[in-house]
Amino acid sequence: MQKRENEVTMQGKPITLLGHKVNVGDSAHDFSVVDKELKPVKLSDFNGKVKIINAVPSVDTSVCNAQVHHFNVEAAKLNDIAILSISVDLPFALNRYCAAEGIDKVKVTSDYKDLDFGLKYGVVIEELRLLSRAVFVIDKHNKVVYVEYVKEVATEPDYNKALAAAKACS
């Protein structure tokens, strides 16, 4: 298993990311996660669409909550772009969260079972078994067109760059 150290910090302390680092131009790896109703969700379910993948450590933190809300608002404005939010929060917690927070446009999913997404996209925090904060944009042909591994996990991603990349290929 590939380990990458000192690329990302959490509250200023270096963390180790597990999995394969994804780069612009790569073919997007299919993965399997589950939705808030425990139904399987694969990247390939969205073939033919532009996809934004929003990886967060946990929806129970203020930064992750803000990030999911931001993409939920943007998703309402985007017609043919699928936005998936992925954490390792349990599906039951995600169901409660979406109901309480009005999250209804973003497909909120969990990688708790196998870390399939996390390892294929290089966002598993070894020390915590959480996902690191990252955003990936994948075009209609499943090519990665934008990648942001957020350098400090406690900060939000660059929404404007991610959204611009998604709009440019829609």
C-alpha cells in the first residue's frame, strides 16, 4: 500500500495518506461506496456526466459541514453535473445529517466499509482511518480534470477552481 507523508497536515501536524495519488489526466478509478440508505453507489453509475467528488473527514465538523452545504447550494445550479460527497461516517449518521441540514442535491455517501474510494484516490488518513479533505473533478469520459488535496485538512477547498473545472467540461 502506497504511503505519502508530509503532503498534508491536520491542525499543523503532518499526517500520512494511504492509497494512490490521483493526478490530472489520469483515468478515474471506479469505486464502490454506500449511500445513506446502505445502497451501493459506484462512480460508474454516473457515466456520461461530469462528476465532482467531495471528500471530507466527517460531516460532524464545522468545516466539513460548510463544504457539503456549499456544494449542495452549487448542485442546485448545475444541471448535468453529479456531486458526490464521501466520508467514512456511518450511513445512519449521514441520513440524520442530511435530514437535519436539508442536504438534498449532493449524493452523500460513506466509504466506511472497505475504504475503496479512499485508497483508490489516496485520501485515507492512516493515523485516524478518516478521509482527508480533497476535491476531484472527472469529465464525461472519466478523465480526471481537477485535483485538490487540501494542504491543511482543517481548511476548506478552493470551490471556485473546482466548479470552474466542472463547468468547463460540462
